[in-house]
Amino acid sequence: MTAPHESTPDGDALTATAERQRAELATTVDALTRKADVPARVKAGTRHQLDTVRHELANVRNKPRLAALLGGLTAGVVALVVVRRARHR
């Protein structure tokens, strides 16, 4: 039969394992905290979408023909919706 101290890890290995597990647990807790913080995630997503819209708007402003085309298209869609609603009443 082997002695108990031969089959157990030594103190340094046990300490290293515990430190690694603590680091992994801290990483997991941080990830879960970020995921559970819905207001912050919504705010970040909204900020990202707003930045995207601003960027696209700047591109459209630099291209007046495209802006006119999009404006005309929007006006056409609005007119179509108004006419269809008027016909259904």
C-alpha cells in the first residue's frame, strides 16, 4: 500500500491549481455580469446603431443625388401608404 502523501499533489501544485481555478471563475463571473447588465448592453447597442446611422447620413449628405433619390423614394412610399389607407376606408 502507498503512503497517503505519495498519492496527493504537493502544496505548490495544489496552490497553482487553486489560483488557476480562481482566475477562471473570475473570468466567468465577469462575463456573466456583463451579460446580465441589460441596460448597459442596450445602451451600447443603441450607441452603436446611432453611430452607424450618423455615418450613413454623412455618406448620403456627401452624395446629393443619392439623397434626392432616397427622399423621392421615401415620399413615394408614404404616398402609397396614404392612398391605400384612403381606399380601404
